[in-house]
Amino acid sequence: MSEDDGPKMRADARRNRARILVAAEEVFATKGASASTEEVASRAGVAIGTVFRHFPTKDDLLRAVMKELLRRLMEELQSLNVDGDPATALFTFFAGMVEQAAAKKTVVDLLAQAGVHVDIAEPVQALRRAIGGLLTRAQQAGAVRQDVQLNEVMALLTSTCQGALSAGWDRRLQHRTTAIVFDGLRSGR
């Protein structure tokens, strides 16, 4: 059974798959890409054969975790673009990304270590467009300077998250750093 079986998959198989993905994200974030699929199965409370039925290789499992993380990010961005306060949504998303990066290794980092190729160009472009939507809304609300461009926001977000990831920033450093970045983005109104 592959991850693309979608609606044909039985309800219990879907639940197992979801449990495996949650467990894999936790295990890989804690132990890195060298963690075993046996550890994932144990954390998920399923037999190793169940893991292999859904994800024949560890690379398949890492790819699926990555896709799930990207899906959740897109949901969050879509929600912020539709329902978020235009003046604060960009800052909320940015701060959340830095916090996540500081708290655990990202799957992108794990994939790089493991040498797993995942084609993420399309999802990254979708994320970029959604972040662009947050930027436009923030500028229209007068919360972000009009001269700030999406490339600059993406560079600030990427570099800040990478710093938090590499150095494991504590909450105080996260808040101080994002406050400085946000001060640079805010309009002077």
C-alpha cells in the first residue's frame, strides 16, 4: 500500500499511517536521520511490517514526513491569509517558524544529512506565494514598510530559522532576534 492510495485506504490503515508519520517526525527530530524505522514503529505502537507496508524504505518515510510538514505549513499560511489579522499575521508566522527551528531539527535538515532527494520546488513556491500574501496584507494594513520585498522577507526568514536551528536558540534569544527583525520590517507610521 503506498501513500498515494488515498480514499481507497481503509480507515484503520489511514490511522496507522498518520500515527507512523507523527512518530517518525518525533523520532527523526530527536535522533536525526540515523534513527531506525524500528524506533518509529515502536513509538507509533505498530509492527515494523506496518511501517514497511506504508513506507517501503526509510527514504520514503522521510519524504512523507516532509510532505506532511509542508502541508501543515500551507494550512497555517492559508488560515492566516484568510482569517489572520493583516497587521500581525506575517509576524506571527515568522516567529512561529523561528520557534520551531530552534526547538527541533527540521526534516529538510534531516533529508540533507541522509542524502534523500525530495522534489520540494513546487511546495516551496506555494509557501512563497502564501508568505507573499501575508506581506501584501501587512503592507496594505500599514504594518510593514512599503519598500520591503518578498525576497527580503524570505531571506530574513530563512537566515533567522537557520540560525535558530544551528544554534538551538533559547526563547529569550528567539524573541530578541525576531523583535529586531520585526522592527526593521515595520512601517514608521
